[in-house]
Amino acid sequence: MKRLAFFVFLLHSSLFALHTFAQKEARITIDLKGVQAEDSVTMSWGTFNKPTSPLILQVGANDKQTIRIPLNEPRLIIVSLKGYTGGYELLASPDEDITLSGRIRKDKSGRRPKVDFPKMTVTGASWQTPYQQAVAEYLFHLDSLNESISDDFRDIQKLIRKAKEEKNEQSIAEMYQTIVGHEYIERVTSNYTNMKDFYRTVVLRQKENFLAPMLMLRFGGNIDKSQQSLYDALSEAARQSYYGREVKDLVYPPSMIGNIAPTVTVQNQAGENKLLSFIHQTNRYLLLDFWASWCEPCLNEVPNLKRLYEKYHDKGLDIIGLSVDRNIDDWKETLEEMDEPWCNYIDIDKQAIMEYQVLYIPCIFIMDANGKIIAEKLRGKDLSDFIDKLFAE
């Protein structure tokens, strides 16, 4: 009987502990000046080119109130105004009472309304200052190196920029062959090495906590297996944190190659659900591009995709774009701007990113005519070379 009573007590204690753990939260009070009654403050998870479960909370900007966000680990939250681009990075932790106050600046003169948060005061967020200091230090170092190049090579930069606008590849090549051109290339290469070393220094300075993998995601670019040694140098606590687990998936990535492409339900621009199945397709190869309107690397990849489509579509290459946007209007507006000749859908229920194990974007998969995945996570020249080789066979 005593054993049974002890078991019941232990079970009750475990359930209570789990309940308590699940109920952790950050309490955030917003107090902004420069807003109108019709403005809404929006909070969403900060992402580093990775789709995530949505956190979209909206409150009236004029209503000073406390917002409770379920949170078990430190997470980056983006505070913005509905209908405006731009946002403020707030690093919140569980059980913190945070206040964000200050005056914002709205600008409606451009194509898209923007909002700036020039002078914000944050209290109660224990990791906000260390994060901001690390970011400011990195960006200051980067800006200093870029300014030194601009000061010393202003003339040749202007000439190269003009030649690129005119698409004059021969002129660019000739400029790089001059003495000044060689000096310019050497300085750019030296600065790149300098920034890689400084990036590693900034990350390792925080190697005992979650900020290290978070800074890797913030400044590490397209993180891949080449950064395994840096990840391995982090403490166990850093590697087991939310952002540490995210980095691990990038440096030690799972693979879908060899699998049959999952069949998923997506939505077209008319709001209709469509079943995407890539088995027994008529084309020789199909390229599936996971992207989002807010992902700059994704948009930078579009010209490369257009070149491949134009070159190989008649020979059997098709492309499907699959957006992971949370905002359908942003997705549609960006589609109009890009004017892509292939079909595009949106993964509104996030079924596709789970089935395809998409950890970051852009994320590209290539399937053969039987729907088998033969390549993944290729971009730029690597993608072009792979497609060229497929159609050369």
C-alpha cells in the first residue's frame, strides 16, 4: 500500500512538474509613442531563414497592456506594426517581466510603409544587452572593413558597378586585370578572411550559452558542414539550446536523398487546396523551391532559377515554387514582382516543410521522373552545375 501511495505521489509530482514547465511564459508590456488608434503592434518569432511555428499576436498600439507569450527557452521576438516593414528585435526569456518603451518613426513615402525603432528602452530582458552588444560589435567591424574598401577603391568600384549594370562582362574582366584591380581583389579577399576570423571570435566568446549558436545563425550565412568544428567547440548547454539544436540540423543535416518525394496539400493563389504528388510526372526532372518573401537569399536565387528554366524547360525541367510565408498578401505581392514562369503555391498549413524536413530556406529539392529525390539544398553555382550535368548525360 505504501508503494502504491508513493507511486501516486510520484506520478502527481511528475505531472505537476510537466504542467509547470509547459506553463512558463514571458510577460511583455509594450508602451510606444508615435502611434495612432488604428495601429496594431504585431509580435512574431524572429527567424534566421528558417520556417517556424507561427507566433502572431496583435494588440492595439495605443493600449498599454501586458502580453503573455508561452516560452520555455530564450527566443528572439520581432515587434513590428501591422502593415509596415521593419521591426525591433527583443530577446525574451521565460519568467521575465519585460517592458519595451520608446518612440517609433513611421515612413510612408516609399513603395512599402516602413517603421523604425530608433530609441527603445528595454527593461527586464536579461539577455537583451549582451545580444545587442554582440550584434553591434560585429556590424561595426564589418562596416569598418567595407568603408576602408570604399575609401581606397571608390573609383574602380564605380566602374565595376556601371559595367555590371550594362552587363559588360569583358570590361569587368579587363578592370580586374589592372594593377588597381588586383589590389582591389586582394583587399576584398583579405577582408573576407578577417570577417571569418572575427565571426568565430564573436561566437566563441559566448560559447557557454545559447547566444553562441544564435550568433552563428545571425551572421554565419549559409551554415553547412563546413562549420561543424565551430559548433563542436560550443558547450553542451549551448548545443542543447533551442538555437543550438537548430544549428546542429544545419551542420549535421538529415538527408531526403533517395526517398520518394512526399505528397503534400498546398494552396494556390486562388485559395484552393491542391494535392502535390511528384510520382510519375511527365517531365524528366522537377525542381521544388522552398522560399519566402522575407528571405533575401531566396529572392537572390530567382535569377539563377529563371536562367535554368529558360535553358532546360523545353528539354524536360520543370520548377514549382512553394512559399512558407505566413502572410498570403506578402506572398502574392512578391510573386507579381518576380514574374516567374512556373507554378507557385503556399504551404499555408506548414505540412510540406515538416514532410520535407525543411530547416532553412532557400531549400531546393530535385526529383526525377519517378518522384525520387536525387539532390537537395543546392544553390547558385552548385545548383547550376548539377542541372547542367543532368542534361549533359
